[in-house]
Amino acid sequence: MPEASYALADTAHGPWWFAWTDAGVFATAEGDLPEGDFLDRLAALGLSGPLRADGARRPDVVDLSRVSGAFRRQALEACSRIPRGEVRTYGELAAECGRPRAARAVGSAMAQNPVPGPVPCHRVVRADGRLGEYGAGGSARKQAMLIREGVAVNDGRMATGSTE
């Protein structure tokens, strides 16, 4: 396995942990997660002794090669293309992946996203306009991130109602 590096880096959404190899960033976590817990997550991926590095030197590319399941990887790739300040519904992502009835499977892929932030699963919302959950810090963090990106959100719901 290639040598892995990790760092705490400042982002538009505050500090985040990043882990990467030459292939790209393969794991992230919110910066309020203790460093030891992030290292435990990396150890669970089979990495022993990743090197602490300068977060500014992390690659810009995402490495999803460790993600199991072709559909899950495809959903995460589709999510990574959602522009800042925009949202998509789980159903829209499912349709983009060629499986329009697989909204729940997209939700599962987002819930298991190993690289929240670079793969912006916070930009995926429910068809009824509610934000839904967010594994990297809860729905309040999801709402704050969307608002910071210029998305109109009010009390856990898209301010304009349904996005479809």
C-alpha cells in the first residue's frame, strides 16, 4: 500500500482532517474529531503509521478506489460534480447514475461517504425539500455548510420548498 499522509487543514467550512496518498485524498473528517479518533479510522482502513504532513500540500484529487461497490462509487462521483451553491436530490443523483428508482441506495452511499467535503454529500437533499441527515456533523452542520455556500435554507428545509 502506498505511503499515506494526513493533516488538519483549514477549509471554507472550518478545519477538516484529510488523509491521502499519491493517488489522492481517500478519507476526511470534521476537524473537531480528535486526532486519535481520525487515526483510528485510518487504522480501520488498514493503514498503520500514516505520516503527519502539511495540509496545504494535500492533492486536489479524490481517490475513491477504496470504496466498495460500483454503484456506490458512481453515486459519490456524481455527487462530487455538484457545484458549490447548488443541491441535488437523492433521486436526481440516482437518475444521473442510470438508476432513477435508487434514491435510497444513493442515500446509503452518501451516509457512507469516506471523503465528506471533497465529495460534498451535504449538497444532497430530500425530494420534499428537507435537508436530511449528515454523518459528518449532523443536520445542523449540513444546514450551516449549505448557507455558507449561498443556498437558501430555513429551519432544516430548502427555503424555496421542493427542489424538484
